[in-house]
Amino acid sequence: MPVYETVFLARQDLSEKQVNEITEKYTDVVKKDGGKILKTEQWGLRTLAYKINKARKAHYVLVEFEAPGTTVIELERLLRLDEDIMRSLSLRLDEPTEGASVMMGKDKDRDDDRKDRKSDKSDKKEAA
């Protein structure tokens, strides 16, 4: 069976528990149609590159799975209908990925970098 990777963005006002429930709902869709979940990653609440529906942040979730093409079509349809999902993208992979994704390996979040820069500026102002 082909290997697919789906990343979706859930609204920022959802709790971690609600995001986990949404993830479980869509992994059940894949399993019900005869697919196999290879990897699920919660990337957490992250800042968006640009506003989507007046939101600046979103919960990112990655699901990697093996399933027939009809399952992916149904999954994308359900993601489009869900009001809690802001965006989604499904890709076909040549082979399953090894280990954690690049996003999980990052040491610092972009928001943390911004906080560091702000505190550096305030330290320079106090020193002057």
C-alpha cells in the first residue's frame, strides 16, 4: 500500500485534549478503511507565517500512514468539513520516514527566539 503523510492545523483555542481527540478521530478513519498508522506527531501550538481566519497560531499535527488512495480522499473530505481544522495537506511518500520529523528535533520554538530578542533589547536599554 502507498504511504501518505497528512499535516493539519487545528484552531488555537482548542486544548491539547481536544486536539488529541481530533487526531484520534482521523486516525480511526484511516484504520477503519484498512489503513495502518505509522507515526503521529503533535507539534504543539505554533505561530503561523501569516494570519489564517484572523488567527496567529495553530496546533500542528502530523499523521503518517499506509492506506489505499480512496482512504486519503475520504480523509481530506472530512478534514475540509471539520470547523476545528484550519488547513490540511496530504502528500504521498516514496517510503516511510525514519525517526522523528525535523519539526520535532528543533531545540527552540520561533516564539522563544522572539522572547529572547525582546529581553536582549530591554537589557541594552537598561544598560544605557
